[in-house]
Amino acid sequence: MSLQQLSYLAEIIGVVAVVVSVLYLAKQVKVGNDLSRTDTFRSIMQGLGNYCNDMFGPQNERLIKKGFRDFSALSSYEKIRFENLLAHYFNYVEDSFHSSNVELLGEETMENWVHWLQTRFFAYKGVRDWWQVGKLGYAPDFQAWIDSVIESTDTDEDVYGLSKST
């Protein structure tokens, strides 16, 4: 084998090595992205779960029922407490929204949020009224997304039976 043939062979081996390296790195990047998605989802859901235990705990039962029915019927102090509870909850929703926009969360997560927001929150007038006041504290693209969720909400839904309870 001549020196020129060895040079060609070495060049081919070098190209193959580069291709294998690029494929390996691409796989590692994908694994890293998958781990980031998983960690993002887990972090948001763990924080949300802990928060919901407090938000919907016995100490807030009367306030949540009253606020969901009619935000305007709350006293000034109750409005502050109710707004704090909802604002904190919606921070988790907004975090999911922005994480989804950068593909750290999948579409199915946002579809689940839409379902929960429509059936558990925006079906109730008090929450819709609160949103009109509270939405200015959120990013404009998130505001628009929530407004579109509200537009497609069945406002006759009452999964908690709040319209029938006292």
C-alpha cells in the first residue's frame, strides 16, 4: 500500500470517527434534554401538590368556597387571602406554560392544565372575576393563553357542587 493510499484510508477512518462522535454527542444531548424535561415536570408537580394541600386544606375551605362563588362578595381581607392563594397556584401554571414554550414540558401537560383550569377553576364566576383583576401580574403571552382557556370554558360546570352547597 502506498503512502497516498494510507493517507486516504486514514482520512476515511477520521471521517467515520467524527460521524460516530457526533452521533454519540447527539444521543447524549437528547438524554440530557429528556432528563431536564423530567426534572422540570417533577419539580412543578411536587411543588404544586404540596401547595394544593395547603390551598384546599380545612383552614381555607370557607374562603375557597366563598371566593369561587363570588369574588366581589369577599371582604377586603378575604380578597387578599383568596388572591394570594390563587396567585400562587397560577404561578405554577405560568411556570408550566413557559416551560412548555421552551419544550421542557410536553403538549399533554398543557392539555391537562386546560382541563383542570376549565373544570376546577374557571367554571366558577369568582375565579373568572379574580383573573380579570389578577392577570396583570402575569406575562402577556400567559394572559392571552389563560383568556383563551376561559373563552372555551363551560361555565355551567360545577364539579365541586358549590352552587348547591352553603
